[in-house]
Amino acid sequence: LLLLLRIVLGLSERDLPGLSGLALLGRETQQVFVLHLHFLFGGVLGPEAPLTPLAGRLGFGQAALALCAMLRVLLAAAWLWHRAKARWPHASQQALVFAGVLFTWELCTRPW
């Protein structure tokens, strides 16, 4: 892990293309984390994850394509959320509070 961190640090000191996208994913870590969990495992608002029908059916190449597609969607979502926070900070904070209350309500009232 330390070697990987050292490699990432060395790459970040250079001005390589694509690092700004990784930096954006790093700044919006919580949103990216929650969204990828929703894609893979579903959420409290829906009974099934969007990628559930593909589970166990993809070969290595197809799984790599699915991963690349998911990364593009996560990057786009991180970019949109980052822009929304910069443009409308108060509304973004309200959206986070609303989503937190909604998820907590669904979690507490759902029959497990």
C-alpha cells in the first residue's frame, strides 16, 4: 500500500493528462463511494442493484468494460456534483440533508 501511495504521489507531481479526473474523484469521495455501492449492491430506495442482472455472467474483458463504463459514470457524477456545490452551495447542502433524512427514514422503516 505504501508503495502504491508513493507511485501515485510521484505521478501527481508530474502534469500528466487524466490526473485532474482522479483528483476530482478524490475530492468527491463520499459521493463516488455511495454511488458505486448503489450500482453494485442496490440502495435503501430500490430493491435491486442496477448491475445485479450481470453478476456472475461477465468474462474478464466484459467485466473490464463494465468497470470502465462505471468509472465514467462516477466521474461524470462527481463532476456534476462538484459544479453544483460550487454554483449553489446552500441548495447542495439542503440536498445532502434531505437525502440523509430520506435514507435514514427508509432504513428505519423498511422491513428487514
